[in-house]
Amino acid sequence: MPPPNIVLVLADDMGYGDLSCLNGESKIRTVHMDRVAAEGMCFTDGHASSSVCTPSRYGILTGRYAWRGRLQRSVLWPFARTLIDPDQPTLPGFLKENGYATACVGKWHLGMDWPFRHPQNTADVKPGDRERIIELSDDIDYTQPIQNGPLDWGFDEYFGVDVPNFPPYCFIEGRRTVGIPDQVKPDCMYGAPGHMVEGWDLEEIMPALTRRAVEVIDRRAQDGPFFLYFPLTGPHTPIAPTAEFRGQSEAGIYGDWVLQMDDAVGQVAAALERNGIADNTILIVASDNGSPGRNGSTEAPGTVVETFGHNPSWILRGMKADTWDGGHRIPFLIRWPDHVQPGTSDQLVCLFDIFATVAEVLGVDPPDGPQDSRSLLPLLAGTGAPIREELVHHGINGLFGLRQGDWKYIAGTGSGGFSPDPRPTLYDPPAQLYNMSEDIRERHNLCFKEPAIRQRLATRLAELAAGG
């Protein structure tokens, strides 16, 4: 049997409760992702390594927590330099060394070294600093190649956007922008200020990315094993569903946007089947973190719940950016016919476990770098044996949490400040302790009732965080 192809479709800001297979009250019928779940393994206690995108994506590609490096909180802002260290092993690099063709299509958001005309310039942008973003955008020579992007971390080819709501507003292919972004983005177009290519259309981003992802499958199908990393641009903002999807959900324009992400999964699955390689392809569908629950508005988190009764966090407390589970418990589906036992697993797993899983599938020891990754293969085979005893959670503000068995400790209030907690308690002490098997909603803080457990987890969390 030849090595399996690997396709990882990563949604951006898609909540656990967005999928109809995970949330019986979802107002969005995600038929294609539901099919992947039915034919493969659905992890009901799967998590991202962070509740925001940059550190979560870092974890996927390196097999380790981002806080072990220089990103201790937040995300990368426009024109930030690369986050991955030069000597850091990566998943695509590992696969490439083991005979795989590797492709990335979609949103990157792990930093690139842009060709500034003044090399001393550093992308020290703070959130909301319009003047600094414009200054940096003006200083880039877009005729020159970009360094330390996807091609430098193991991908043979790349087509996508750095971040769809950050400049430059253009596609990037390989090391160069597709066209020269010499137009100023109008303020009426969603996103930070900066330059764009003429005619840039937010609605055309996802269709173009999906076409390219399908083209990669068609082109690589018969040429040996390939790895396709397909990080989508939605349902993150800009929320820009095409006319085909508008009005098709019961959750407003946000729900329509999720449906377009579901359709992208369907097109990928159809391409695998059309080329006769579905049975020998590991198809992974997941999200980089929880959803902020926007209702088509850029500044109104939570309104999709209030207006349509659709909760992207399901019954979980919190949303994107929070250390509560709504921030990082995510849809996590894996299909590999004849190898993955269809069903659900309630074992504690994380997105960065993909690295060790792939290594075990290939029968090759992973490099020293992915020290936090654990192989999911026993769970995929249906044995049910736990692969880990604990997992560190991390919010946008650097707030740590620790899950250990049924217990979860948060070294603070749990809020990441990205959006208000939709279900606040009357009193949240400085630390929180929950029994997740009895209180998945994180409503009953047991810090004072179980001081010994609180202290044990606080001590262990301090030890783990110090290891970063």
C-alpha cells in the first residue's frame, strides 16, 4: 500500500456549534462536513492549541505550543516577520523529506519577511495603528520576492493570501504578489488600511482558493503521495459569501459564509473521489479556534446568537480568544477509509497531534521539534486508550489554562477580551476550576470547594508554562 495522501482543510473561526453534526440546534446544515464526520472519526473533545489563529496555526505546522517561542499572546499583525524559527522542524518539511509533494493554498498568517525598501524597517504594528500600517505598506517593494514564507518551511508551492483583512490585498503565489498592489484600499472595503491590486474583490477570494485547491488534487493525484494544507479564509471576516450561498442558511450572512466553507470541503472531497484516491487519503477537517459569533457585522460579536438563535459555541462558555472552552474546543474530523474506525471519540486531543500522527502512519520517528504532539493513531483505530493526560489552553491575552482528566483550571477569569462572555456568572474569582465531565458549560467554579485540586493544577500549570 503506498503512503496515504494527506489533505488538511482548516476553517478560520468556525465554532464547534456551527456544524449540524455536532450541534442539533445549529441553523446551518453543513452536509459535506457532516459526511466526513459520519465516514470518519469525530473528536468531541478536540482543541486548538490557542483560542486565536496565529498561535494555533503555528502549533499545527510545528507540533508545539506557540508560547514556547516568541509569541506569548495575541496574533501577528500586518507585515510581521516570520514566526517560525529557522531551525524549527515543520510538518510540510518532514513530509517533503519523506517523499511527499507539498502544497499550501489559502490563508498563511504566520509571518513573512517583506521586501522593505529600508531594510532597517521592522513591522512593529500595534492593533489599530493605521498610520504605522500605511507607512509600512508604502515602504514595500512589491516587485521583489518575499522571504521566509510558506516555501521556506517545506511547501513546494503556495497560493493564497497572507491575511484577508490585512494588506496587501492581493494573492501571493510562491514568493511574489500576483500583480502589484499599487492602489489604496478604499475605507468602505473591510480591512486594515493599505495597498491592493486594482479590482480586488473580497467575494472572489474563497472561490479562487477553492479552485486552486481542487487543481492541486487533480494535478498531484497520480504522481505519488502529496500533502495539501488548505487553510480557508472563513468564516472569519471579511464575511463575503457569493450570491450562490446568500440566504441559504437560517443564521444570516454568517451562516451563509459557513455554508461556503462547507462547500469547499465538499469540492475537495469530490476531487479526491473523482481521481480515485479518496480511499488512500487522510482527510482532516478542523477549525483554528472558536467563533466570535458575528452576524455579518464587523463589530458586533454575539449577534448571530441574539438574532437567529444560532450559537457557534454550542453550549460551551465563551468564544474566540477566551480560555473557556468556547474559545478553543473545535470541530476536528478525520476520515481515512479502511483505516479509521468511524464514530466519535471523547478523548482529549489537540490539532498539533497531527504531526505525531503522520509520523506514526509513515513509520518514521518525528524530528525533535514537535515535543507537544501525540499520535492519534490508537484513537483512530478505535482502541479508546487516552493519548494524553493533560493539555494547556491559551487565550489571546496570554491567559493559561490546564485540562487534566476531567478537571480544568484557568489562571484567571477566562475572558480573552475579544468579546463579552455571553453567559456571565455573578462572581468570577481570580482563578477558576471546573469538572468538565459534570459541568461542560463551565458554570460552577469549584476553586474554593476543591482547594487541593486547584493547587495541584496551578502548580502543574506553572511548571509547564515555565518550560516555554
